[in-house]
Amino acid sequence: MEVFEKPWCFMFFLGLFLLLASKMSLANAKTHFHDFVVQETPVKRLCKTHNTITVNGMFPGPTLEVNNGDSLVVKVTNKAQYNVTIHWHGIRQMRTAWADGPEFVTQCPIRPEGTYTYRFTIRGQEGTLWWHAHSSWLRATVYGALIIHPTQGSSYPFPVPKRQTPILLGEWWNANPIDVLREATRTGAAPNVSDAYTINGQPGDLYNCSSTDTVIVPIDSGETHLLQVINAALNQPLFFTVANHQFTVVGADASYLKPFTTSVIMLGPGQTTDVLINGNQPPARYYLAASAYFSAQNAAFGNTTTTAILEYKSAPCPAKKGQSTPPFMPRLPAFNDTNTASAFSASLRSPEKVSVPTEIDENLFFTVGLGLNKCPPNFNSSQCQGPNGTRFTSSINNVSFVLPQNFSILQAHQQGMPGVFTTDFPANPPLSFDYTGNVSRSLWQPVPGTKVYKLKYGSRVQIVLQDTSIVTPENHPIHLHGYDFSIIAEGFGNFNPNNDTAKFNLVDPPQRNTASVPVNGWSVIRFVADNPGAWLMHCHLDVHISWGLAMVFLVENGVGEVQSLALPPEDLPIC
Ligand SMILES: *[C@@H]1O[C@H](CO)[C@@H](O)[C@H](O)[C@H]1NC(C)=O
Ligand SMILES: *[C@@H]1O[C@H](CO)[C@@H](O)[C@H](O)[C@H]1NC(C)=O
Ligand SMILES: *[C@@H]1O[C@H](CO)[C@@H](O)[C@H](O)[C@H]1NC(C)=O
Ligand SMILES: *[C@@H]1O[C@H](CO)[C@@H](O)[C@H](O)[C@H]1NC(C)=O
Ligand SMILES: *[C@@H]1O[C@H](CO)[C@@H](O)[C@H](O)[C@H]1NC(C)=O
Ligand SMILES: *[C@@H]1O[C@H](CO)[C@@H](O)[C@H](O)[C@H]1NC(C)=O
Ligand SMILES: *[C@@H]1O[C@H](CO)[C@@H](O)[C@H](O)[C@H]1NC(C)=O
Ligand SMILES: *[C@@H]1O[C@H](CO)[C@@H](O)[C@H](O)[C@H]1NC(C)=O
Ligand SMILES: *[C@@H]1O[C@H](CO)[C@@H](O)[C@H](O)[C@H]1NC(C)=O
Ligand SMILES: *[C@@H]1O[C@H](CO)[C@@H](O)[C@H](O)[C@H]1NC(C)=O
Ligand SMILES: *[C@@H]1O[C@H](CO)[C@@H](O)[C@H](O)[C@H]1NC(C)=O
Ligand SMILES: [Cu+2]
């Protein structure tokens, strides 16, 4: 009582209370320690056993579960024969770019027998992310879910689901994926397409030798189940659906969304989507299924369907083998159903008004697409097996990205080391042309380079990502490391600055780390460069990043420690 009669006393106790409360919430935040051993493990799929690179012998790798605000300490030991790094896909890594993972961008690879401990804190992100190798094509099998639960003591902006299940969509080769990439690098042709799509590592009932291992997802009548869907496929955007049920979409890329219902979702590689399903159908077995969304022309793709089974606990037991009724099969969109893909994309909204920069300091226009290199004079025909004796390539603004080999870009930047990269990545394409039209062959060959684009701390950035029809138009999942961005508009054809700005949503655009740039179209994204470091932006189709569809933003330090990159960890691998 006395306290409230003396305002200074009240202020003192209030201060003490706030101090204790903040200490307590810090005390609630946990640090999770994990050991990842990258190793070769025999894995049997599609009737054959392959020595496969895994983490801890698991395929897919371990699911990490944390709360928003927690820290992760993951010691990675490389017991495999390849260089490796691990990327924490979508984690913002505020001031901890050294833990981001892409090889030769933020670190040199962890060599065979080497170790590196990734240390970082999750700040202001809730939902589904994932981790994967970021070296060569190792992520074909080196990946797992990273689930971020709400901050301790808070909850979801929707009723708490009874169960949660990560659904990792993947691709499987009846070969060593590293050999597939090496072969493509040697021949200049497109790499072999995968032999199967997978759900949690299993192809499912529609493939040979797979049905006994088909993944079962349990559900009970009346309960709500959260599916944390991740497209971990190497090269393929995928449709995902479930027989006789609707999805309620509630999040993507670890940001919440205004809930809406749909029967099918589309995810480009790198993207995640959280969906609720309700056990409101007669107790039985229903297929969950994924198949390709393929938007390129005159190219091969995997035209198969992976399945898992949504099984009601009270479903009648399957009778003897061969006698059970098969699960209900959903109808999937056609492989080229761009209307369904873009309708889904257009449905995504943040739950509330978000802070999107309205003034822009850096107005960037990036063309993204493929190209063909003429056969170099010292190459023979077996090395130029791309279309008409060429080699495939890819670029942003006509620069085909080349990784450095003797330093990481971040290390070179931090040490002021010259000769590793140049800072002249162009803000605009060198030529403007009809990007989505019939592009003259004289424009098809980009220039290789290790070029970065510098951003001042705090600059407000807009990027128009414009697909080109060079070789073929295609939907490109463009992923930015270290940031979430707002996707403020998307459309088809060439972006027109005179009238397409009318479509900008500066109120409740979705926040994502990967944008599926529409085939023969464009996406406009915005973000504030408030995280210093070297941040890769690239197509998440690994075949395209291998050809050079990437660039790096170098975000400078701001003022003081809280706006500056931390010092590199002592065990940071060097080249
Ligand atoms: C790619 O496919 C071709 C044709 O099926 C096959 O001969 C070749 O061995 C495959 N390459 C790899 C690395 O599996
Ligand atoms: C299953 O095997 C048969 C015979 O080898 C083959 O013709 C068929 O294409 C295979 N199916 C799948 C989905 O791989
Ligand atoms: C995909 O496979 C189905 C048969 O499973 C076939 O009818 C269809 O023509 C194929 N489509 C393409 C584009 O290859
Ligand atoms: C999709 O491909 C089929 C051939 O498999 C073709 O008949 C159809 O016109 C295509 N649809 C679109 C929208 O391109
Ligand atoms: C082409 O060149 C490569 C690398 O120099 C060599 O290994 C290969 O044998 C050559 N192939 C032919 C057909 O000459
Ligand atoms: C390859 O050459 C043929 C014949 O000249 C032409 O029709 C085709 O468009 C060319 N393809 C590419 C990808 O350049
Ligand atoms: C690093 O390698 C590049 C070429 O890859 C070379 O130009 C540069 O001089 C090298 N820098 C150092 C410090 O060795
Ligand atoms: C594209 O332009 C070239 C000339 O630059 C022309 O030969 C070709 O016929 C055109 N193709 C189409 C589909 O218009
Ligand atoms: C890319 O640069 C090369 C070399 O300057 C040039 O030949 C080509 O036309 C350029 N293409 C585009 C799309 O700017
Ligand atoms: C935008 O303007 C261009 C010409 O500048 C025109 O071709 C296009 O149809 C316009 N689009 C809309 C939606 O008005
Ligand atoms: C592994 O990375 C180192 C640089 O750290 C490089 O020199 C070496 O060639 C790489 N090894 C392989 C097999 O790529
Ligand atoms: Cu791409």
C-alpha cells in the first residue's frame, strides 16, 4: 500500500519487476546442443541400395525443434569423403553471418575429418524452416526440418493443433547425386532428372519396391493436425494435395499468414508452408501426394507422383495383403498448371499490416534466367552436349556467378582482402530488351564473374525479379539468405514501372525468404538491409545455381556493436 503512495517507490518496484521479468524471459530461452555427423550410409530405395551422404545415419536428417528466442549450437563433424557445409535455411542470423553456411560465401567448406560448430539465436521467427547442405549437390540427401515453436509462454494465432508432422518433399536419384552433377559439368548438358519424388525420404506406393515403407501420417476423427510442409527437392517445384480434405494455410517460411482454405498448395524448392487439416472425413486412408509443377519448355522432368497415407486411427484395419481397399487418391493439377500455382501464390497475405518500406534507397531490377555458352575453342564435342553443341549457363543481370576458391566472400570482406570479388554487380540489366519475348541469340551468353552488390546498413531495398525467356522461360524460386522480404506484387510478361506499381500491396504482403518468380513474369520484393554480412541470393533449383544463377549482397556494418557483424568464430574453416 505504502508503495503506491510514494511514486518514486512505485517506479523503483516497477523497474525491479521489469528487470526480473526480462531476466526470466531470458532464463526461459534455451540453448539446444546437437551433434551432426555427416557420413556415408547405405540407403535402399527403388529396389537398390546406395551409399548415401546423411547426417547421423538418418535420411531425412534429424528434426530440430526450438522455441522462438532459443539458441542453437550444432557441432558438425565431417566423416564423409566430400567437403560439406550446413545452411540453416531461412534463419535470419542477425549479426552471425558466419553461421549461415553457403560454401565460399560465408565460410570455407568443412573438409573431410574437419569440424565446425554453428552458433546462432532465433529472433522473431515462428513456424517451419529447415536445414540443408550448401556444398555441391549434397543437399539432395543432407536435409532436415527446423521447427520453431512460439516463444515460451505464447501460442499460435490459431487453435493449438492436436499433432504436428513435418512433411519433407524430396527427390531421389538411383545414382550418386554428386556424380550426376559431375557428369553435367563435364558434358555441359542438363543433368539427369531424378528417379523419384519422396515424402519424408520415401517414394510411396506408386513406385517399385516402395510400398512397404510408405510414410503413414496418423489423424483422429475430429482432431486438427498441423502439417509442416517443406520443399527440399533439389530441382523441382511441387504441387502437394490430400484426398477429400481441405488445407487451411496458416504460415509460410516461418511467418504467419491470414488463414485461407485450398485443396492444393505449390512450393518451390526452399519454400515451406504450414497447413492445418481436420479429421472431418469418414475414418479411412487417404493419400497425401506431390507431383511436379514444371514450367519450362522442351525439357525433361520427373513425371511421377510421391505419396504418403493419412490414416484415421479408427480406420478399418487393412485386410490381408492384396485385399485391402487402396487409399483414396486425390486429383493433382497438371504439371503445367501455372494458373493453380499463381492463384495459390496470390492468396498469401500477412495476418495484419506489416512494416514495408515505402521510401526506397536502392531500386534494383534483376533479370533471372538461363543462357547458352558457345563451345569454347579448347573443348571437344563431348564437352558441349547442350542444345546445338553449347553448354548450359544461367545468370542474374547477365552475370553468371562464380564462387571464389581461396577465401569466402565474407572473410575477404572482413579482412579487406583484395582480388576475391568485385563490387560492380549491376543494379540493372546491361541492356533492356523484351525479356519475355523472342530474345535475339546474340543476348544468350552471359559473362562469368564474382560480383557483389554493396548495401549500406539500413538501406531500403526494392528488387524487381524479372524472368527471361532466354532458352526457356521458367518459374525460378529465388532465395535470399539473411532476410525475410515482403513480396509486394507478382505478374506475367515484362514488369512495367508505369502501371504495375498500382498492384503493389504495401499493407499485408506475405513475408518470405524464397519467392517463386512466375514463369515469363516477375515478382517485386522489399526489405530493409538491417543485417550486416555477405548474403547469397540465388535460384533454389540447384541445377540453376550450379550454372550461375546467383549473386551476393554485401551489407555493411551500421553504427556500434548492435549494427555490426560479430567477430568470426575461432573454429571457422579456412580454405
Ligand atoms: C544419366 O542418364 C543416362 C541415361 O539414362 C545414364 O546412361 C547415365 O549413367 C546417367 N548418369 C548418372 C551419373 O547416373
Ligand atoms: C517399375 O519397374 C518396371 C519394370 O522394371 C518399370 O517398367 C517401371 O517403369 C517402374 N516404375 C516406376 C514408377 O519406376
Ligand atoms: C506423364 O505420365 C502420364 C502417365 O503416367 C502420361 O499420360 C503423360 O503423358 C505424361 N506427361 C508428360 C508431360 O510426360
Ligand atoms: C499442358 O500440357 C498439355 C500437354 O501435356 C497441353 O495439352 C496443354 O495445352 C498444356 N497446358 C498449358 C496451360 O500449357
Ligand atoms: C574431350 O576432352 C576431355 C577433357 O579434355 C577428354 O577427357 C575426353 O576424352 C575428350 N573426348 C573426346 C571425344 O575427344
Ligand atoms: C538448334 O538448332 C535447330 C536447327 O537449327 C533450331 O531449330 C533450334 O531452335 C536450335 N535450338 C536451340 C536451343 O538453339
Ligand atoms: C584468390 O583467387 C583468385 C582467383 O580465383 C585470384 O585472382 C586471387 O589473386 C587469389 N587471392 C589470393 C589472396 O590468393
Ligand atoms: C525469333 O526471332 C528470330 C530472329 O531473331 C526468328 O528467326 C525466329 O523465327 C523468331 N521466332 C519466333 C517464334 O518468333
Ligand atoms: C551479356 O554480355 C555479353 C558480353 O558482353 C553480351 O554478348 C550479351 O549480349 C549480353 N546479354 C545480355 C542479355 O545483356
Ligand atoms: C501498362 O502499360 C503498357 C504500356 O506502357 C501497356 O502495354 C499495358 O497494357 C498496361 N497494362 C495495364 C494493366 O494497364
Ligand atoms: C575442399 O575445399 C578446399 C578449400 O577449402 C578445396 O581446396 C578443395 O579442393 C575442396 N575439395 C573438394 C573435393 O572439392
Ligand atoms: Cu532457377
